[in-house]
Amino acid sequence: MTTNLLRNPSGEDQLGFWELTENGGDEWKVEDFPGDCGHKFGIEGVSKYFATSFHLCVKRQVVDLLEEGYSPEQLDAQPTVTVGDWYSGRTDCGCTYQITVRLLDENKDVLQEFKPDLVTLDPDCDDVSWKQVNHTFSAFGRGLRFISFEHGGQDTKFWDGWYGVRVTGSSVTIRGNSSFGSSLLTEIHLMTQYWAVEDYM
């Protein structure tokens, strides 16, 4: 069984546990599926999503791996870290989506980073239904102590309200290797849900 290290990945606790690093426009909002001009989401147990507005909205969580119970020896064995996120646009307005995940050492210096190109969704020519982005980190060296997960976006028409990208089901997980210890031969997925989905690019 996988353990998601992110808290409140789908808005069950409103905006709790998230640091709102950018909160523009009418600010972040939690809405129920499917939402206005929205799409169904097929994962059982997920009933809410985070909605962005007409100026940039970005939120972040930093996972302290030592506080989560991992020892320095286990982390220095370079386990596989997997992160995931789900995002969607509306059928009536375009939007942008961004994600940045960083593996950090004890000083919060970056060991490795996942930062794909900005995604722009136009409902007139793109499929704006829910898509998942995944990334797996490996061979990042010794010293992993924190994981920073940051994502968000905005709409492209600057309409009042919450017409920007929608996100949910974020996750961070870790899978141990043979030197990680038998007690951690489980995944700590840095994703919000559990399936592998085709690359979103």
C-alpha cells in the first residue's frame, strides 16, 4: 500500500496544510466536483478540487522526511521518489498550469528539481478534461531531507471568479530499494493518486 506524504491533497480540509505563495485575483477556492463547466473525475473518494482565479494562484507544501519517520540512513540510500498531480480546465475559459517539485537537503538546498514547461489549455482546441502528471526522481545523491511540492496557475481571460486551472489528487510517495530497509519496502508516493497515466506533454 502506498502512503501519500502530502496532507489535504484534494481540498477535504479546505486550504489547510497548504502555504499560499501566490493568491491572486479572487484567490484560491475549494469546489465540489464536477463544478461549473467542469468534468467528471473518476477516482473514488475524491469529491473536491482547488480552483484558481484571474491572477496567479500557487500553493506549496514542504514535507519534512525526518518528521515523517525516515532516518538519515534510509534517505541516504536514495529511495525512489514519485510525485503526481491532476489538473483540468473549464469548457468556457482557457487557463495555465504549472508544477515544481524539489528534493532538498537539510539546508533546503536543491538536490534535484522537476519543473516542466508551463501548460496552456484552450477549450476551443484542447482536451481540458482531467489529466495526471507524474515524475519519478532517482540518483539524486545523499542528503535528502525535505520535499517541496508547489503547483497552481490562473485563467487566460482575466475573468472575475474562478475560471483558472483546477487541481486535485496531488501526491508524494517513496519506494525503498534493497538497502532502504525491510520496514520501508513500501511507496511514499509524492502523488495524489495511484495510477500511472500517460505523459501529459
